[in-house]
Amino acid sequence: MHSFTSTVRYSECDQNSQLTIPAAINYLQDCSMFHCEHVGHGLAYAREHGIAWFAVAWQIQIVRLPRFCEPIRMCTWCNEMGSTLARRSYTIEDADGSFLVKAEALCALVNTSTGRAMRIPEDESLFLSDEPSLDMPKTMRKVNLSGNGERALQLEVTERLIDSNGHVNNVQYIAIAEDVVRARDEAFEIGRILVQYRVSAHLGDTIVANLHQEDDGYGIDLADLEGKSFAVVKLLRH
């Protein structure tokens, strides 16, 4: 397991002085990046070897979002690694060790020259931990949406959405999906997030957000102008 501590910053909070959902997920993402650096397989190693770990699916459960100035601890560990996919767990805890956020990601190792997933080499097993899986449903590879979607937003990918891998950062898709839902249902309380990443969006691409009404929340298909999905996000109630 790898962990780090922080204090919720004012710049990470919403109008209610709570940590925003994108900021919370950024903490999770940062924790796994710190883990990579800690074991010597960080950004420099990945560039040298032409590889990168990509999340292909997320499941995030929000128990409670911490408030401004609240101390928090982020943890991550890899508890399963197959030939092509790894399963990584995450938590955000309060000062008493109670879970605020629980999450699990399915990750693939990608050859950055070809952009294709590759077999995970033996030396990546250094990430494996004996820590058990979290008490939550197993994250599925696919996220399906109900009914026909309604076009809710169209935007062009700018540099502020791009990360070190040259594509739209994983958190940005969730932030766009949340904006779409908030515009429709401002008071909607998000308790669970499911994400499937399909094709990476790059600088200059156009993202069209199609909103689907689900029994327990909303689904958002983030696609290109031809309807090919970059990512599918479900924002579900507590």
C-alpha cells in the first residue's frame, strides 16, 4: 500500500466549502502516480520504456466529501494483476480513519508507440499488495446506458484538459459529465460514479455530451461528432 496525507485546500472546494468531486478523484489519481514514483516506475521510467498505465474503468463510491481545512489521507494498492489488466483500490480517509471515498480502477498497460494495450511484464508485479479488496461491487469493464440520449453539451478539447500522456485526463471526463448533470439537476447528490474509457480524446477534438436518464441517476455518453464514444460516465444517487 502507498499513502500520503493532505489538508483540503480552499482552491479545491465548492461553494459549500466541500472538496469537489473532480478534486477528490485527482487525489486518487495523484496517489497512484506517487506510488509509481515511489517504486521507481514513475514518469521517467514509463517514458524510457515507452509504456503508460491507463485506466479503462472506474468505480467510485462517495461516503462523504471532506470540508475545507480537513486533514485527509489517501491510500492505494494493487490487489490483482492478470496478463492484460490490473485492479487497483483507493481510499480517502478522515483523521479517524473512516472512509470518505472508496474506489477501484481497472488499468491496462499501453505501448505508447502503438497506443495499444500490451501484456503486463513480470517486473510490474512489484505493485502487487497483500491488502484485501474493498467491500464494494467488483468494477466491470463495460458501462451500459439506458434509452436514447439527449444532446446536452458540445465542446472543443483545449490544452487545459490534456495531461502528460497527450490526451484528455481521466478526471476531465467526469468533470464534464458532472457539469452536464448539474445544469439539468443542480441539487442532485452523487453517491456512486461508474466510468468506462473507450477511446482517448486529443487536442482539437470535439466532445459531444449526450445525457441519458437512468433509474437511479444519469448516464452521460461523451462522444465525437460521429457518435463514437470517448468515455461513458454514470452518476448515481447515494
